[in-house]
Amino acid sequence: MKMLREDSQDAPLFGEDNDNIRQKKPNIRHPLATFFHLFFRTSAILVYLLCDIFSSRFIVCMVTIILLLSCDFWTVKNVSGRLLVGLRWWNQVDNNGKNHWVFESRKASRSPSVTSSAESRIFWLGLVVCPIFWIIFVFSTIFSFKIKWLAVVIMGLVLQWANLYGYVRCKVGGNTNLRNMAKNYLGFQIFKQAMKKTDR
């Protein structure tokens, strides 16, 4: 695995305050990127939920959802991630045919006022919440025996999960083991709660 990154602490996660990133300009600096970051993913979810009402043609609904999911994947991976949080990731194949995942983070010292906390919150919430919907859709499709929709909801889950995974790896570091990071975070939270109880 290959990783090119400068400083992941410079791109705020969930809009936390960062001393290096101060802006006195409007919170939404990239309104078009912010809009399309949410538009395609929410549109795909709405079309899936409402397609039986508007159209009885399965193929039309399926193609529409897949196009929206594809547009969302491309937009989040290539545009909104770079503009809203200063992160990007991609996969490249070397001359030997091996895959290398590349994770990058924009350094705040180069552009100190580019990232806003409002845009960061919108980016991360949209990135985290929408895959949860697709997980619910997978289970509801299985339990309601709507097997023809299973391929569509799995595609929605895979495309949105790929972006979430890629950006989390950008944020925490491409060589970091996410399972160990989650265990350490959980352990820290439990320790913090225990310390609060002993202080009382």
C-alpha cells in the first residue's frame, strides 16, 4: 500500500476547531460543491423510496438510481472531498500490475482559509449517514423478499461505503489499521467516562 499525505490534522473531521484554520468569511465557501455533495446521494435514496409511486417500471428506476449513485461517487471522490475537506484518494496500478492506494491531505499552511467547519460537517455527515440508509435497504430488501432490488441496494452500499472508507483512511492515515484505531478510541472513551465517575 502506498500513501502520499502531508498532514491529516489540517483537514477538520466533523468540523472540529483547528487553530491553523480560521476564517472570517462565510461558512459555506463552496456552495455548488456542497449542494452536489448531498444532491446525488439523497436523490438516489429518494428515487429508491418513491419509485413504486412514480413508476412501475423496474428498469427505469434501477438505471436512474445507478446513474445517481455513479454521479455521487464521482462527485464526492473527485470534487467535494478536495474542496470541502482537503482530502483525496485514488487507486493506481503500477507497471507490474499491482494496486496502490494513495491517500492525500491538503496542508493548511498552503491555504489557511480554504476549509470551513460548516462544510466539513456537511461533508462528513453526508458521507456517514447515507451508507446507513443503504445498509437498512439491504436488510429490508432481504426480509421483504424484493430480491430484484438486491443488486441495486448492494451497489448503493458498495459505492457509498467505498467513498466513506477512502476518506476515513485519508483522515486517519493510509497506513493506520482502522480496527486498532476504533479499539483505541473506544478504550479512551471508556477510560474518560470512568475518570468522570471517580471525580464525582
